[in-house]
Amino acid sequence: MELYKIAIRALFAYIFLYVMMRQSDKGEVAQVRPIDLVLVIIMGDMIDDLLWAEVPASEFVVGVTSIMLMHAMMLIMSYRWPRVSMLLQGSPTLVMRDGTLLRAPMRRERITTEDVDALLRAHGLERDDWPQVKSLMIDRSGRPGLILHEWARPVQGVDRERFEERKR
């Protein structure tokens, strides 16, 4: 096969897998960014083909180089332009505000009330404690970001010292 065709096929595979990973549930790939997971999947398969002599080394080098250049270009564009970053990597999703679930964003992220309940229980909050939640966001990688109202936050050491000073 001609080397330029290999480069085109490698780029197509990269873009296709990336789009598929972006469409998947954030929770499925919460430990790694989709852009990095796509790179790992493709590289793993390409190395397998080289090791078992299914492709010549020259084709392997062209394919890997094409993928790495595409990956680097996407990361640079994401860093440079916030809109590109949002398109390629997504944006955080607010699923709870002031203790109230936001149904439309939950549907978009495919998160159930039970999922939110489990997330909040992991932070020590039962359903009766939901009014303490100022906001609950699901970040780009699928991890929850919880912010409690000021009045619901635990007392910090600095606050305790100020209180002791006022008592004197």
C-alpha cells in the first residue's frame, strides 16, 4: 500500500475513534481524556501489527507519525483556542443548583437521580442534605465537582481561631 494512503487511513481512524469516544458516557472514560484514550487504542493496535509482521516497518512509521502529528495538532489547538478545546474535549455540565436537580443537563449526560444520589452520598450527603449543595458539576472527564453553600461548609481551623478570639 502506498505510504500516503496509510497516513490518510491512520488519520481517519484517529478522528473516527475520537468522535465515538466523545459521544460515549463521560463516566465510561472518567480516568483518562478521550483524546488520550483514542491515541492509546490506535497505537496499541499499530504496535501489534508491527510485532507480528503484518505490516512493514516503513508503513508503521508513517502511520504512527501521522497519528502523533494529528494528536499534537489537536492538543495545541485545544490549548490555543478555548472554542476548539470545548469542541474537542467538551465542557463541564451543571446538574444541580441550590439543591435542585437540573433535568435537561442530566438527560444530556445520561445521569439518573440515583447516580446523583450516589455521588452525593460519597461526599457524606443524604437526600435531606441536598439543600446544602450550591452546585454539582460533572467536569469534562466525568468527575463530580461539588460546592456547598457557605453556611454548610465544615468549620476550618482559621474560623475556629477567629471564633476563639471573639469569645475572649
